[in-house]
Amino acid sequence: MDQYIGKMLDNRYEIIECIGTGGMAVVYKARDHRLNRLVAVKILKPELASDADFRRRFHDESQAVAMLSNANIVSVYDVSHSDGLNYIVMELIDGLTLKQYMQRRGTPLNWREAVHFITQIMRALSHAHSRGIIHRDIKPHNIMVLRDGSVKVTDFGIAQLASAAQTTMTQEAIGSVHYISPEQAKGSHVDCRTDIYSAGVVLYEMITGRLPFEGDTPVAVAIQHIKSIPIPPRDLNPDVPRALEAITLRAMAPELGQRYASADEMLEDLKEFRKNPDYEPAVRVEPEAAADEPTMVMPSKVITASVRVPAERMEREPVRQEPPPRRRRQEEDDYYYDDEPPRRGSALPAVAAVLVILIFIVGIGWFILNVLLKDMFTAAPEYTVPSLLGHTLEELEQNPALLDGFTFQQGPVKKSSEYPEGQICEQDPAPNSKVREGGRTITVSVSGGDDKMYMPSVETWEARVALKTLQDEMGLKVNQEREFDDNITEGYVIFQSLLPDTQVEKGDEVTIVISKGPEIPKVTVPPLVNMSIEQVRTQLDGMGLKGKETEQFSDEYPEGRVIWQSIEAGTQVEKDTVIDLWVSKGPEPAPSVEPTPSDELPVSEPPEESGPIAEPTEAINPTSTRNIEVDLSSYEGTVNVRIVVGEMEVHNGAVDANQDIIFSKPVTASWPQMVYIYINELLVNSYSMQP
């Protein structure tokens, strides 16, 4: 058994089970008892935890990653050291890795689906790079695909601060070799463009169904990343648009100067491509420095942040410094003049004092008029609403100046023939209108295009609302399925067959799975009639059912036997269901009548007839043979017929319903008995067979 299972870390995180193992750490499912939620705990392997330098890097870099907060990055809740263990507490993800997703599909992904995934990956990298974090191990195994089609980048285990010392390959070539960048393979300086190269390989694999480079050994693959050029994606999959091929190959450019300079730059091309599949991305080539242009000395922070100047070029160019410009003579004279002591008898101090007093008086007057009495003489300020029409939400987020001090919130997507898909087509308040303080929030509606429809994300929606949207508003054909789910409330959507943002047309089919809530275990009610009450109690207790007993007189059943049950045998019921039971008290006794004197016989008078006294006929249970008949007229083919008489199974076997419309089975027993007839394990009839 795993040594960590059942262990409590920091008196808070209880380890439940192992859910994954990597090169540096083991991931466990755990429960956070303080917040009562399930989390993932990644524990550093003992052989690595023994290295003090590695522990320090693990802790420092994990603290940096914990500061990341993005919808496409797995959240890190805690980084700690407890009982000699170094561990990270993360968000627990319910989904597949992108690698597993591609393997299940078995073919190249639809290019629209690939763009949907890579856009989210680049958003995650953009956020991480803006915080100075380089992932260095982007691959499909470290990208989780959730049920709603969103992705989350995971495993920042070898992430590195952009400002950290960067010697990569020789002892630290720990990125997966099929996705490693050329500079990682060579052990050179790495920056955010390293992640862009790896993301390009992931995109290449999604749209072609294969990796760009293969080899017999990891070294052979690494050399191909440095020296080889991949087969163009369209040669492997002609359905790939030319623009997407260009974006992929630019992301995978072996020369840093030809690669995307940042994740945001690649996102911009992806955004333009989604608007127009015929879009032609610009080819970027890093210009070489002129022969006579001196290299400027820049601070280390600027060098680290700059992603457009390759480190290799900076290393090989000589550093030349220009002498500082000579100070003008007048400035030198002024400098020395200011250092001379003031002459005696100067009026400067008196003049300065008067000026200070005047400035003080004017300042007090300005303060009274403009602060204390401002509201008495000025009306409430009004603000002109800026025009956001034609812009995208990404532009508003990246360029706050467009808002001119306003904030925005997103409204519904609307059809528009004037504005292309993705651009803002309506806003409220209207452009150039006037608002006062408190009304500086603009509600914007994004264009969904003219006549194009895109699949919304209806997961976690109430089923009634989802059906109204998909059927009534979009005209889609919706197939419904229902499944039990421990997390989603009954009546809400668990899954949709079409990914969000997939283009659809009226009449297209989509399947939604609706939650039936948590599955409540059910049991089948057994036949209890004619069983002793002790046997019934034992059987019901073992099945999780309850019996409510009521005693009744019965001439048919002996005392202590069950006469009747409120729920018919074979019915599926939930555990803890109460079944009403009638229990026999035996035959009802005859009423006692006091004899009158006239009814009494003389003691000496013998009875009229002598002979043995006959036993009551009720006490005799005659044994006889009866035919049990089963009607199979409503069945076809071979069916399984099971007959139970009392507590005895008298038949259980296959019967051809086409030949035996009425199946008959002779049974010899002491009657009366209850007869139960099952067809294909379902109870179809039960009755009491009398003598």
C-alpha cells in the first residue's frame, strides 16, 4: 500500500488515492478538511527532495506559479513543507489530457477544434509570461480538456522565472523531447518563445495527427528539432487552411527571429484567422543590426523582458560605449556659480519670504474654493461615453485607454450584418451620450456574424433553458439522454456532444446529457408471502429494507407466516423502504357460548353414535398435482420462464414462445400455495393456488 494513503498533511489535507505519477512528483487526490473540498496534492519524490538546492528551487518557483490566476491555468492553492514532504495543493480537474483526447479521436482533430484548444493554451501562456513564468514543458500530456471543452494548462513543475539563470540542456533537458525547442535542445538561453515553439508542435500534432519529428533515440529527435524542417501540415492533411498552416510553422520556426515574439502576437493572428479563414499572417524576420550600429548597454531586467532580441545575437555583438557628451561651458559656469556663497547684504532672503507668504495665502484660497466650496458652485460632472463599436473584447482588455475611464460588461451575442463576428455591434449607453458619476459602465453586445450560428456552452444549464435555446431559438435537433451524476443537480445538463463555438446550422443534431442527480441504490422486493416472519425479518435486514408488521387471523396460513405484502415482489425500490406485512395469527377461534340447561345431556346418557372422532378437514393439507400455465402470446422468440411455488423453484429455463403460446408445468405440492411467474427475470404474475 502507498505510504501516503490516509496521511494527513498539516492537519488539513487527507490523502485519499494516487491519481498520477510524473518524473519529479506523485499526484494524489486529497480532501481539504478546512474548506471541505477535493483537491490534488503533488508531492515531490523523495530522491529529489533530498537535494537542498532542488528543494529551494521547487519552493521558490512553486510560490511564483501560485501567483498565477487564469481560467486556462490550473489553480494552485497552497505550497507547503510538512513532515519532510514538499508538496503543492492544486485544483482537482475532472477531464482528459489533450493527449488522451487525441488518442480517443484516433484521427487529426477538426481544424476548428484545434484552433479552439490552441487559443486557450496561448491565453494561459500569455498570462504566465506576463508574470515572468516560462513553462518549458508544454505538451498535450500537461493540458487538461474539461467536459465543457475548455482547457487548463497544468504541471509547472519545471517552470522557471524569466529572470533566473538559464542553462538548460545538459543537466536539465527535462522537457519532453518531441516538443522541446531548438534552444532547449542546444542548452542555450530560453525565454517565452520556447513555450511558443512547443505550443506550435502541439498545434501541428492536433491538425496532422502526427508529431513533426520522430527518431529512434531522444538525441536523434532533439537533433531534428535543431537542423530539420517539418513536413508542411497541408501535405499531411489537405483540409488544413493555409493561414493555419502558416501560423503553425511560424510558431515552430527554429530561428528565434522568425518565431512569434510573444503569445499575444500569436493570439492576434489566431483571432484574425477565426474572423477570416483566408487571412494571410505576416512573415516576421528579425532584422540584423547594421555593421556600424553600436550595441547599447541595457539593464538586465530590460534584456530579460525583451523577447524580440535573440540572446545569441546579443552575446556575439561587441559592447561599445559612447563617451558622455561634454557639458556646455555655461552650464559649468552656472554650476560653479551656484556653489559660491551668497554675497553680504543680498535682498534675496526677504523677497523669498514674501513670495512664500503670498503662495501660502493663494494656496489656502484655492483650497477653500476648489475643495470645500466646490459643490456649492459647480454642477455634477458629466462624462462622454466613448464609442466601442467595431472593437473586440480582447482589445478592450489589452488597451484600457479605449474605455476612457469607463468599465464594460458583456451582454448577449447578437446577429449583425454591419459588424463582423467578434466585434462589438451594440453598446448601452450609446456612443457620445452623456452620463454622470455612477453610470460609467457600458454593456456591450458582440456580433455573432450575419447568418452564422455557433454552439453555446449549455453545460450546467437547466435542461428546460438549454432545450428552449437549442430547439426554439437555434432550430437544432436535440437528442436527450439522462445519467446519474454525483455533482450536477438533477435536471441540469452534464454534457453536450458539440463543443462550444462550433459553427452549426438549423437542423443539425446535438446530444445533451441531463443529470438524474446522485444514483440512489435500489433493491428488488422479494416474494415474502408464506414465509415465516423470522425469515422475512432476516432477509429484509440484509437487503436494507424495513417491514411494518400487522397480525391478522387466517384460516389459510399457519401462525407466524406472512399473509400479504404491500409492495409486489419484483418491484424496484430504494433502500430503507417500508413494506407493510400481514402476519398470520392462525385460525380465528370459535366464539365460546355458555350452554343452557336444556342443551346439556344427562351424564349417564351415552352419545347417539360411538366411534373415533374425525380430525377437522382444515388441518389436512392434501397433496395433489396442478398445472401452472404461463401465457406467452405477447412474446416472440426464446424467453426465459421461471416459476416459483411457495418457496420452491419448480422451473427455470428457456421456452420458445413461437411454439408454446401457453406453457404448462405440472407441479405436485400441498396446496394452498402462492405461485410467482417470471419472464426474462421480470415478475409478470402472482396468485394463490387453492386445493
